[in-house]
Amino acid sequence: MEIKHNFKRVNCLIITVFLFFVVGCASKISQTTTIQEVSGTQDYNKVSAVVQSDNADVKQQKDYQETVQNLLTQIKQKLSESNIFESIVEPTDKVRKISIIVNIQQLRVVSKSQRIMSGVLPGEAIMGGSIILKDSESQKVIGSIDFIEKSGISGGLFSDHTDNQIEIVSEKVVNLFKDKF
């Protein structure tokens, strides 16, 4: 009789742990703080973008380079699709343009496969930093926001991963311009 009772307790414990693994508990966080209102962007027809970090801990993460490249690709793709600018140029091109600088200050990469295989165990995917818009000639800041994207683990197995955060941050970049046109 006692063995059956202990077996039920073990089953309940296993089910509870499994539900935590699949469901999770922390909420997703998405915050944007305007540091300087974006102004005067309609005077430009060219744009360039750079994604970087001046945080040594962020740069040392094993997936940093891939994340930076994926974010830059997404930003360029969304800017191209938006038709806001005539062209997207390289940062080194000597033409008048808006320079977009995405500076990543916080990063914890959680891949889609990590999330599927491990549920809540990899923790939150985090991407935070700033987006600065500058006039390429004068280096004057024409707009700036700070952002933080945390996946939370409330969705457990179905929580966000870094690819979703890349999508959200690239949309934030384009929306800086859309709100002004």
C-alpha cells in the first residue's frame, strides 16, 4: 500500500517538473525608451547600418558574430522592403546618409533548437542596447532609443528565442523612420 502511495507522489512530482519545463514562469519583456526624438530624417535618401558592441563580455559570447550578422541582414532587408530610402549604402561610402548604429550592450543567445530541446532550461534570451541615428557628415545625433528584449520563459517550450528578438529589434529600427513620414 505504501509503495503505491509513493509511486503516486513520484508521478505527481514528475508531472509537475514536466509542466514547469514546458510552461515556464517568467514573462516576456519588451521595453523601448526614447532618448532623443527622431527628427529631420526626411532630408535623407541614403542610409547605412552597423551592428556592434563595445561590451567585451558581449563580444566574447560564442554566438555574438552570428547574431550581429543576422541582425544587420534583417535591418537591411526591412529597410529595403520599406522603400523609405532610395538606397542602402555601406558605412564607409562617402555620401550624405543617415548612419544607423545598433550598439548591443546585453546579449544572451538562445537558439530555436535550444528552446525546443531544453524548454525553459536555457533561460531567457536577452538582447538590449541602443539604436542611434547620426548624420554621416556632421556626426550629429538625429535620434536615439534604448531597448531591451527579454524572451521570458512563460511560454516554456514555446518561449521566444534570439531569432525572434532579432526580428523585433530590426522592426524597431525601421519604425523609427516610419513614425516620421
